[in-house]
Amino acid sequence: MKTDSPLSTRLHFQDADAFYECLLDAHRGLSREESELLNARLILLMANQLGDTAVLRACVAAAAKTVAAPG
């Protein structure tokens, strides 16, 4: 089935658990503010590696759908 979305749903890395552990280790001992800053910097670095605005927008939209609005 053809889709207009540039977002791929195929798994692109073999060891998701190792990535998750790496992410947890990077956040260990950080304050909430430091953790949020780390996430922001990580997102910008990954986005720069990807370099495709359509895919980035699709990723933001997909992630936003999974987060409940505050309040």
C-alpha cells in the first residue's frame, strides 16, 4: 500500500535495548533541566544527521500524537 508519509516504520537498528540503555546512562544523575537539555541537543544532532525536513516533520507529528496535552 502506498502512503504519502515520508516516515518509515521499518526497524533500522538491530539492538534497541542497547540504545535504550545508552540513553538511560546518558541521563543518569542529571537534573530534569539537564535531562531536557540533553534530549534537545540529541534531537538536533540526530535531525542534522537525517537532514530531511519532510521526515523530521513526520517524526515530530507522530511523536506529538503519543503525548497527552498538559492540563
